[in-house]
Amino acid sequence: MKSYILLLISFLLCVFTACNVTEQALNQGDYDHAMMKAAKKLSKDKQNGHYASIMNQAYLKLYEEDMNTIQFHRKQGLPEGKPVVYDAMNAIRNRYNRIKYLLPLGGYTFPVVSDEDIIAAKNEAAEYLLARSAQLLKSGSKPDARAAYNLLQELRSMYPAFKNASELEQQALYMGSNYVLMQMSAPDHVIMPADFQQRLLSINVQELNSHWMYYTSAYDSTLRYDYNIIVKLVNISVSPEQLIVNNYAENAQVEDGFDYVLDAKGNVMKDSLGNDIKKKRYRTITCLVSERRLHKEASVGGFVDIYHTQTKQLLRSIPLSTMVTFDAITAVANGDLNALTPRTRQLIQTPPAPVPNDFVMLYDAAERLKPIILDAVRQNRHLFN
């Protein structure tokens, strides 16, 4: 009996708490939350008059707010108010659709706007968005083009294909975007392979693209570029092949028999078992090593210069450099090979490597330079507005 009473008290507390939370949401003006909490309760018990009243009160409050918005903008009569009117009507219809599965409900009324009113408001809003977008595009400014694009996106959410909206959207995207051309330059004294520039500019600059930013390294005469990125090379050099010889000896101690341990009188010492005590004898072995290191390096250096195309203003100059090195080490040994360290043993077994020519090393340098260039541009994207 006591357990039953405790369960009953717990149940009543839960019911009271749920009621209290829903009423609190209503009293605090959180009408949408109150309406949906009440609707959830009514979906389990449609005859619950308490929750029916709360849902109706919350719904009517929200309906009143939206109708006030509609009446205000209609009275004001400004064209920019038409999308607001449609949004408010749409909010009423969407709210009604969320609870209509519970209707009718105990004599309570849940007013909603008619299909005819919503369609009329939608068409008026669409016409305004289209006209306003076209008007903004006439200014020719990028901010206005981007504003027009946003309006046309709103229009697309209403009608995927409305009159010439798609054409205007493409125009807005084109006019609102920044176009950046990447090129390469080098002074006359800088000598480079014939296709070095082509290899360097094969960089995947498109990975930097964003919604309003388009990068390219291929000039297009139909585009008006807003910014120029000049990869200016001031140093391209390849060092002569160098042979560095290092001659040295490696020594090791190896076992070479044994000697008897003698006492002070010259007699052989015995252990506790009477056996002769012996100690190992070692000798030093030597091997002469001639280590040969082939070394060659190529370096490329310069700047990434960012210009505003129209004003010719240099916005930023970022230094860049990279170096490619070739090192091949071999060795020749003369003497007792048992004296060699594991490293030297490996070197004497390593065949000589062919030295890459200048072009190969410069091409490797170009590949290393590509991510450096991309990173320099990426870190300075804030300059493009």
C-alpha cells in the first residue's frame, strides 16, 4: 500500500511538472514551444481540455503577431514589405499544418489564411524580389550584385524557375565575384628551362576558389580580373656537381686466443676447482675507408606579389624560396672488413647513384614551390574583398 501511494505521488508530480512547464512557456511568451508541448500531450489524449486551451491560446497569440505584421506592411505600402507579408502568411499556414491533425478540437478556433491569399502574397513577393534584383544589378557594384544574388536565392526558394530569375542569378554571380589571375614573371637574367613556367603554373589554383572568389592561371579575355597574383622569380640556380672525399680508418677489437693469469711469483693461478685461470686476448684490426659524397643543389627564390588590377596597387609581397638537394654517399674499403661499422658496411654495398641533370632538379623545385605559393595566397585571402 505504501509503495502504491509513493507511485501515485510520483505520477502526480510528473503530471504537475509537465503542466507547469507548458504553462510557464505560455506565460513567458514562448508561444511556439507552449503550442507544440500542448500538441504533444493532446496527441496522446485529445480530450484533455487543459492542454487544448493552452494550445489554442498560444496559437492565437502567434496568429495575432503575424497578422499585425501583415497589416502593418500592407498599410505602409512599401514594396520591400511584400516578402515580409508572404513570410508571415506562410508562417501562419505552416503553424496550422503542424497541428491540423488534432483538429477539430473542443470547439476552439484556429484561424488560417486562405490559399488564395498566400498565392497572391507569394506572387507579389516574387515580383518584388525580381524587380529589386534587376534594379540592384544596374548599379554595377559588387556589393549590390551580391545583395541581388541573395534576393534571387530567396526567390528561388519560392519558385525554382520564375521568369528570367535564373538569368539574373548568373549575372549577379558573375558581377559579384572577384576574379584573380595568377601569372609568372622573371627578369631577363634569370635563365629557366623552356617549360618551367608552364610546369609551375600548372598549380591547382582552383582549390582556393570560394563562393565569390575565382582563381585561374589561364588568361580569359572575357573576364575582367580584379586582382593579379604575380609569381616573380628572381633567382633560379643549380650548383655544380661536387665530390667530397673523406678518408678515415675504422678499428675494432677482436678476440685472439687467451693468456694464463699469473700470480706474483709467475705461477698460473687456479680457481676454486683447481682449474687454470685464463683471460681472453684481443688484438686491433683496421680498415681504411674512402667515403665519397656526391652533392648537388638547385634553388628557386622570389616573391608572390598581389596587385589590385584597376589601381595597380601592390597589396602584399610575400617572399618564397625552396631548395632541392641531391646527396649520394658511397664508400670503398681497404683492409679487414670486420673492422667496419654497420653504416660503413652498407655504404660499401651501395652502388653509385646517377646525378640528376639541372632540368630534373629545377622541375623538382617547381613541384615543391607549388604548395608554398598556394599557402602564401591562402594566408592573404583577406586582401580580396
